Amino acid sequence: MTLDQIRRESPAIRRLERRLLLKQGLSLGVLALLSGCDLSNAERVQRMLLGMSRWNDRVQARLFNPNKLAPTYPESAITKPFPFNAYYDEPEAPVVNPVTWRLELSGMIRDRKPWTLMELHKLPQESQVTRHICVEGWSAIGKWGGVPFRYFLEKVGADLTAKYVGFRCADHYYTSIDMPTALHPQTIMALTYADEMLPVRYGFPMKLRIPTKLGFKNPKHIAEIFVTDVYPGGYWEDQGYNWFSGS
């Protein structure tokens, strides 16, 4: 089987190669030369690429400085309009009822009481003007406001020694992050955009804003947060994207 045939027949490999090309300047052909991998075996190639991706995750996690802040910007630098981004078209974004919506908690959390939107708005809030960096190669600056995620995790008694924090969303998206990133001072549960209630297109009623991660690690329309030591994966991560994906 030729390299082009492998690419055509394996969407996961195409995505991995694109991801590696974007982040590391590598291609499948270069990886084959470096590793000596037999390209006629698509399954072996995929295992090799996934292994590279997991290795990249571990390196990024070790290099991550939980005290280093992402750049912030003046409001005059805000991108207008801030672009919509999701794995679906904007009209398909879920419309969540703010009255009946509840934020569910599960896993390694002491107090798993569901939270209403009003209760979240009563918690301490802060805002940030930061850059969203998309894996596709574009970026945009926006103003987000909400609850410091570390404050919330401490308040509900989350086990801060756990490895992962996972998210399940109303748009059927799911992802997960490492605990050091969850506790980073700029990671917030965003409830507003540009000082207004978070619009549907940006993730109403709540999204996680993480300026130290690529955009796809910022889940929108969050319905459940869970803490675990078991690797939870993610929508794109399970298709080959690097799990850590620091920006």
C-alpha cells in the first residue's frame, strides 16, 4: 500500500499528520524515515503516530509552568466579530434552558450537588482579554468573564491530586484536561463575553476558558464536570489530536 493510499483510507492518519505538521513541522513521510516504520501496514503507522502524540503530551505536560501566565491584551485589541468555532455549523449550537439547566458534578468530588446558573453567577468573578488559538491556524482575541476554576474546584471539594478533569457538554462534545491546567490562575468558568451574558454561539450557559490551551480544549455548553484518575480522552483527542495541546 502506498503512502497516498494510507492517507486516503485512514481519516485518523490524515488528521494526525495534519496535526503534526501544524505543531511540529513533521509529515507522515518524515516520520517514516525517522522511525523506519513500514508504511504498508496502516495499523502499525497509526500506532506509531499515536505513540508520538502521547509522547508529545508527556513532554508538554512536563514543560508546562502552572505559574506562567498567558499574554493579556487591551480591549482595543479584541477581534470583532469574534469567530464562531465548533465541529458543527452555528445554527446547530444547542439552545439550553437557563431555568432548568444544572451543572452536574461527578467523580472525585466531595460535594456533588448540582449547580444552577444563578448560583454560579453569585460566586466571585474575574475577567480576562486573551487570545484564542485554534488548531486550524487562526487566532482571535476576546474578553471572557467568570468564576476562577480553581476556586470552584476547591469549593466543591474536588480531589486536587487527581490526574484529570473531564467535561461533557450539551452539544455532545467532550474533552478533558490535566489538573495543573485546571488550577492555573487564568482558567475560568466563563459565564460572560464582552461583559454580557455568554451568547449561544460562544457556549451558553458556560464554557471553560483556558488561554494556555488550544481552542478545542475550551469546551462549551458544559453540562457535567468530573474529576478522575482514569484517562477520559476527548472528542478530537480520540481521533488523534494531541491530548495536552498547550498553546
